[in-house]
Amino acid sequence: MRPIRLDMAGFTVFRDETTVDFTDADFFALVGPTGSGKSTVLDAICFALYGTVPRWGGARGLGNALAPSTTEARVRLVFESGGARYVATRVVRRDSRGNAKTAGAGLQLMPAGFDAGKLDTGLSPEDLGEVVAGTPAEMDAAVLEAVGLPYEQFTSCVVLPQGQFADFLHARPATRQQILVNLLGLGVYEQVQQRATARAGQAQAKLEAVDQLLAGLADTDDATLERATGQVERMGRLAEAVTAAVPELEAARTTAREASAALAALDAELGVLAEVRAPDGVAEVARAVAAAQAGHEAAAGAVSLAEEREEKLRGELTAAGDESALRLLLRAYADRERLAAQADGVRAVVEAAGTEHGAAVRALAEARRVAERAEEELAAAFRAHEEAKAADQAAALRAHLSDGDACPVCEQTVVRVPAMPADSAVARAVAAGKAARAANEAAGRTVAERDTAARELDRVLLRARAEHDGIRARLAELDERLAGAATAEALRATLAEQARLRRELDEATAAVRGGRDAARRARGAVDAAQERLRVAWRRFDGARDAVARFGPPAADRDDVAAAWATLAGWAQAQAQHRRSERAGLATAVAEAEAVAGAATDRIAGIFTEAGLPAPDDPVRAATVALERAEAERRRLVERREQAGQLRGQRAEHEHRAQVARALAGHLRANNFERWLLAEALDLLVDGASGILRELSGGQYDLVHDKGEFFVVDHHDAGLRRGVRTLSGGETFQASLALALALSEQLAGMSTTAASLESIVLDEGFGTLDAATLDTVAATLENLAARGDRMVGVVTHVPALAERIPVRFEVRKDARSARVERTGR
């Protein structure tokens, strides 16, 4: 298997679409920081082919294929194997519950010369070639057929992941042997051996089946055939004798059957006639019908009288008038009395409210006059205050004047300065103004209070007048409604009479219902009595029909008891007559049966002489016995012929079983195949030992003994020790030597299409010293230089990466990992 192109999207760290083109990359390295996704490229190759990855721990780790927060991962691998080019595709999706499942998988055989670069043009899946597998279940067998290796051996010989690089070195002998069987195609010999064993078993089974058949044909000798021929002759004579004796037997049996039939018919007629008996109580049936009809007529009459009384009372109640209208008029009288009383009370309220409202209006007018006077006094006080301010200002000016000074206002000479007042005029005016303002505010409050009181009384008066007007209007309506109506006392008397009539009507209605119930019960009694009468007549008709063939007398349909008596008397007379005839018929039956018995005994003697039991049907028994004897003779002839054919088949099956067992013995696993595996393991260990000697600087050789690997340590006097005692770096060298030897020598040893066209190493280079690392690099360069193998390494060791011509640099950022090809 040789990878050509790898496409990933949403696969682990490769969230974005990423393509790795391995075209012409015969010797490449995957480089990059730890955790960048180098090993994930190898994981994608394994996943595309086998649906799992070694470090996932099996198919249950399928959720690891999805990049964080993505719902789908796609991987597509184009690879070559055995000269053919394939494309493997797998898709994983996460459902609504967070579970990861394989949504699609397929393997297609691509057309010859198909350019993998066309995949970037968005080709449809149909354009990629023949579908080899279309479901995950079909992929396992299809990939095994195409690659030639199962998953475990692919990860041990082609893609050697971290942690499993030394699996082939440390594998158990049986596991290592199975790997070599698959790689070298030696399973074909095991398949041939299995088929040979199966064919030997099939031939042996056929041989045993033929022996069983021959054992069942042991009774086909000449003596048996002669006895069968004699039996045919005896049965022929038996058939002839029976044929001659049967007519006499048939005639006797016919006579006996006819006599027995006549006797049975006579007994049947006696049985029918004996069944003709009048049922118990038939005489009372007619009387019960008459009594029930009389009771029904009486009940119907009572119902009619009750219905007449009910109808009369219903008419009287209707004539008494409409109860609802009478009750409405009586309610109107009560409403008028109530409204008249309310009108008197409201009229008193209106008169009182009018008186109070007039007094309040007059008090409001007086308060308004007082307020006007207070307003005038306040205005006068304001004017006096202004005058007082002018007087005080003048006094203040003359306080600084003397007689003969110029006036500061008019600039005239003041001859004599007036005397200064004793107190301030403004102070007196302010005091008077405050008193006037207080009186004005008090008058204003009084006006507001009396205005509010007058307004409230006005509203009360308006409401009282509106209520009084409403009551008067309602009284007018009631007076108009009651005009011409009867008095309240007359209305009450009429309603009382209606109540009496209604009670009597209810009683009459109950009487009607009771009478109707009694009439229905009487009608039911009539129907029951009539049904009993019909049953009696049906029984009579059934009994008469049963003896109709004997000619019974006519029946009186008006009296069932008389009809039964007449029919029963006639039946007794008929039975007496037939009993007198029965003795003669019984004698004839006995005589006919005696003749038939004698003929039967003679025929039974014929069968006894032939060694057969006496049959019920002698003719058929004789015919069957002859046919069986002839069939047995024919069967013996056929079985003699079959035995001859089976003896020829037995010889052929025995020869085939011997040949198949011999071939299976030669190809058994502990012979031929084990010898081939030992030779292959010798070649493999020799090649690996030379590589290990070079890698270890001549210190180690690799040997094997009974399937186990050992190293010979030349630095320790040629000590041989198990490979599990090697250090980490030494184990890597030994594992690498085996892997490279296996890759180099597989093509020459393999007999099938399983070939290691590539090898990718993902472990251990960091454990090597500089000299060993240089040797490993040179070894890998020589292997790649041959051109028949793709060699790849995953490393972060710069000294090794720089010597590899093609490098795929893997980088990772916060979103996704990326792969970039560098070098030649």
C-alpha cells in the first residue's frame, strides 16, 4: 500500500480542509512541534482504511475523530496497492445527543491513469470509479482484499504508530507467525489444506451414506426374490376364489339390509307416533287469554274516564285566565302603594330642602355685602398707606432742614420748618391695613363657606325634586296600567281558584298515568297469554307435521285442547296397528342375517387358508394383497439394481477420500507451512541482523530460536539475551532493523498481492545518539534510493529531518492545524 493523496476536514486537530499530497514523495518526513498534529496524519491514513486508530483504543473511540465543536469529520485517502489505485472515504457525524457515528464509508477502484489532482475540481463520487464497498460493513473485507493486510498487521508493518513500533519484535510467536502468513500469502496453503480436509470429509460422508444404503439393501438375494414370486402366485389364486364367492355373499347381505331397513322404518314410525302427546296445562291456556283480555278492557275504560276528567280540568284552568298576567297586576297594586308612600316622604324632603336653600341664599347675599365693604376698607387702607409713606418721606427730609434752607424737592426756600410728628404715619397705616386685610380675608372665607353650603343644598333640592318627579311618573304609569283592572281582592280570589284547579289537574294527570301503566300491564298479560296459546298451537302443528305422512285427522283451530285430544287418540290407534306387524319383520331379518353369516364364514376360510386375516371387504382385500405382492416383487428387482449402482459409487468415493486425506496431510500447518515460515523467518532475521549490526556499530546480531527473538552482544563476549532486556534506544534499533528487513525482503518472499510498498515510522528517533542517528538516516536513505518503497518518518529531530528531501511541516494555531510541503 502506497499513499498518494490524503484529504481531511474536521478530523481531530485539522478543523479546516487540509490536503497532503504524497505524489513523488518516496522519502519524506512529517515535522513540527510536539502536539502540532504530525501523528494525526498517520491516524487519518489508518482511519480512512480501517475506521479506527491505534491510540483510540478501538472503535469506541470514534468520537475522537471529530474536531472540537464540529459535527462532521471527513477523511479521503487515495492509495496504490498491487498496481491498482483506490480511493477510501469515511465520514463521521455527531447526532443531536452528542453521539458520534459513522455516516458513510466507501472504497472505489479508480480508472487507470486517473489524475488525483482532479479531486480539487469537485468531482461527484460516481466519477471516481467502480464502487468496491459502499457501507462500513463492506469496508473490512474490501480493504483487506485491496491492501492484503488486516488492521493489526498494517499497524505493525506499514504504519508503525507511537507505542507500537516494537510490536513485531515483542509479539508472541503465534502472532508473529500469523503476520508472516498474511504478508507472504502462505494462507493459500492453509486454504488448500482446509479445502482438501473438507473434501475428504465430504467424500467420507458420502462413503458412509452409501454404506448405510447398501446395508439397507442386504435383503435383495435370489431366495428373497423367489419367495416374492411365489407370494404373487398365491395372492392371484386368492383373488380368483374370492371373486367367485362374493356374489352369493352380496345377495344375502342385500336381503338382510332390506329386511333390517323395513324393521328400522317401522320402529321409527312407532317412535314418532309415541311422541304425539298433549302438553301439560293446554286446557288452561285459552281461559288465561280470555281473563287477560277482560282485565285489559277494564283498564282501558278507567284510562278513558281519567283522561276525560283531566281534559275538563285543563279547560277550566285555561278559562280562569293567565296566571302570570294576574300576578303582574297584583304586583302593580303593591308597587303603587309603595310608591305613594315614597312620594309623601320625598315631598316633605323637597319642602324642607327648599326652605333651607332660601335661607342659605339669603345668608350668602349678606356675606357678599360684608365682603364688598371689607374690600372697600382694604382699598382705603391701601391709599392711606401710600399717603403715610409720602408723609414719612417728607418728615425724613425736613429732619435735616432749618428755617431758611432750600427744599431738596422743589428747591424753594423754607421759611419755617414744620414740627416733626410724634410717631410714623406709615406704621399707623400698616396697622390699619393689616386689620382691613384680616377683615377682608374673613369675609372671603365666610362667602366661600356659605356659597358651598348653598350649592350643596341646591344639589340636594335638585335630587329630591328629580326623585319626586320620577315617583310621580311611575305612579302615573301604574294608574294607567290598572285602569279598568279588577281589584286586588278579586285578583287574589282568582289566583286561589287557579291554584285549586291546578292541584286537581295534577291529581287527574297522576290518575291518567297510573291508569295507563295498569293498561300497559294488562296488555302485557294479554300478549303473554296469547304467546302461550301460539306456542301451544306451534307445538301442535309440529307434532302433526311429524306424522303428516301417516294421514292424521283434521284439527279444530278454535279449541287447542280438543285438537290435541283428537291427534293423540289417532296416534295411539296407529301405533297399536304397527306393533302388530313388527314380529313378522323381526323374524325375516334374523333369517337373512343367518344366510349372510354363512357366506361370510366361507370367505373368511379362504383368507385363513392363504395366511391372511378375514377382512371386511374381501374383494378389495384380495385385490390389495395381490397388488402388494406384485409391488414387493418389483421393489426387490429395483433394489437389486440400486445395490449394483451403489457399489460402483462406493469405490469412487473411497478413492476421492484417500486422495484428499493424503493432500491434507502433506499441507498440514505443522509440516509444509511451518517449514516455509521457518525459511522466511531465517531470511528475515538474517537481513535484520545485518541492519542491526550496522545500526549498533557492530555490537548486536539478531537471532531467533523456536520463534523467540534474541540479540547476541559482541561487546559482552557474544552473550545471547532476550530482546526485552534492551534499552529504549536499543529496542528502537532492533525494531527498525526488523521493519526495514521486512520491507526489503517481502517482495521476494510473498506469493500474493500483499506487499509493503511503503513504511512510515513514528517513534524513537529522539532516543538515538548522533552516531546511531546518522547510521539510521543513511539506512533509510539507502532504502528510499532503491525506488520501490515509500519511506516516511515522523520526527522533531532537526538533524534527521534536514537529511530527508521532502518534508511536510505541520503547524497548529488556535483554530486548526495546517500541512505545508517543503523540499524537493
